[in-house]
Amino acid sequence: MTAGNTPILVSAYAASPAHTRWNPRLEHELLSSVCSLPGVAGLEVPWLGALHPHDVPWFLDNVPTGAQLSLTALPWVMRRCGEDSGYGIASPDHAGRASALADLRSLAADVRRVPHDSGASVEIINLHTAPRNGGSVQALSESLSEIADWDWGDAGLVVEHCDAAIPGRQVEKGFLRLDEEFAAIERSKTSVGLWLNWGRSVIELRDFDAVTAQISSVAQSGRLVGLTFSGASAVDGPYGMAWADAHLPMLSADPTSASLLDDAHLQSALVAAGDVPWHGLKVSRRPSDLTADDVTRTISENLLRVHASMLTA
């Protein structure tokens, strides 16, 4: 597979205002229009204790037929980390790890609902190496061994790397380092892969070349399943504070964003990833985006940059 025909999953919750302000009509229009964009195979969908934050039956009835889904529990994980500092599948705290595993069992049950109750399919499950500032390679390895034995249908499991805890620096997620995640996967003797997000990597590394090298290293290991294109900024701006995980667009799609993800680094990332099975696009709607057409236009403008770079990667 070449970069030019790698399927793209678009993050629905980063773009949709309906997840915070429930509007069924708007979300229906948005899900349909995004899935009809060129090269889009499906959606990244958040799991917040359920398949939808407002109406699960509605979602299963309205997710576009044929859409391929990636489920992420990261918003839920961050909420639970705020309530319990020991929560997470990489936690050395027995109770915190057990709680995280129990939540993932619920997620697995929901995964099995999707092909029965909708025309969509779940392809990817994103796992996250909480807790913040205190995970253990051994605990993560044991969790992965257990999780991999559950019934996930046809979905593949990936650890989505987020920024690691770095002494003396305010972090966004503060999970395990990439080398620790890799070591835990190897120790677990499972087929769990790794998924990278350009924006989260630059938040962690603060260095363009280091991000490219990180992508290349994971690709060469054979564990890279997906790479998401999402920006970040070194300065405060219309999308939020400096170094926030605010899912900024590509710089050329919105120069006001001060996004560090410009066309040159997008191209470098694609080359470094090589024949990765999946790409992701995770960009927030512009502050002025109000309608489904507005949001679809924003996503389309970023997709155009990805497609242009994919053709020459």
C-alpha cells in the first residue's frame, strides 16, 4: 500500500459541536458529509462510557453505512484520571488498573454491538497508557496480555502514544514514554500496534526533526498502524493556549492558527511513515464554524493538503 491510497479516518468529535451541544440534525448532516469526502474511509469516535454521549440508538441508526470506525476512550480516560490519580491500564495501583480494565470490558461489549445494530464496522481500538506521571511497563504489559484475549470482533488494538511525563514541564497527558510503551507491547507478546499523532508528538518533543525521527523509528519497527495529522502551536492563539492538545489545522489551511504542522513537515511525516495501514485527520472546527457545511469545508481544506502530500510521498 502506498501513501496515495491509504484510508483516512476523520475525528468526528474534534470537529463536531454536537458532542458538547447536542444537535441531532447537525450531527447527522456532518457525519454523512464527512464520510462522503474523497479518501475518507470512516470516523474516529469517542467512547465516553458509551458509544455516544447523548443517544446511543440514535448514533447506531445514523452512522453512515459502510463507515469504518476507530474508537477512542481518551476523553473518558482523562476524566477518570482527574477523579482517580491511580486510574489506568499502566497503573501499578491494583484498584486503579482494575477500574480501567473494567471500563475497557464495557467498551469491548459496545464494540460488538456496532455491526449488529448499524451498517458500520469497528476497525481500530485506541488504548492509552494512563495514569498520568506514574505508569509502569510491567503493569501495562500485564494489561495488554489480558485485553488482547477479549473478544474485539475484527478490530485491531493499538496503543495511541500521547505526550509523556517530562520533569519540570507542564504536560497535556503525561503518559508513558514511547520506548516504555514499545517495551510493554513486546513483553506482552501480543499483536498490539502503535498509533502516532503528529500534534501530540510535537507537544512532547518540541522539535520537528525529532517528530519525523520518532515516526520513522516506529514505522521501521513494524508496529506502526496509524499516523494522525493534527497540529499544535508554540504560542497562544484562536484555538487555545500554547502547546495545548487542541487539534490545530495545517498551517496552510488556516494561517491564523500558528500551527506548527506546515506542508513541509506534513510531507516529511508521510515519507517517514511509509506504507502505514491507516492515516487519521484530527482538526478542530474553526471558531467561526457553526453549520455542518462550515465544518465540512474546514475538514475538506485540511484533507486537500493531506492528499496533495500523499501523492508525492
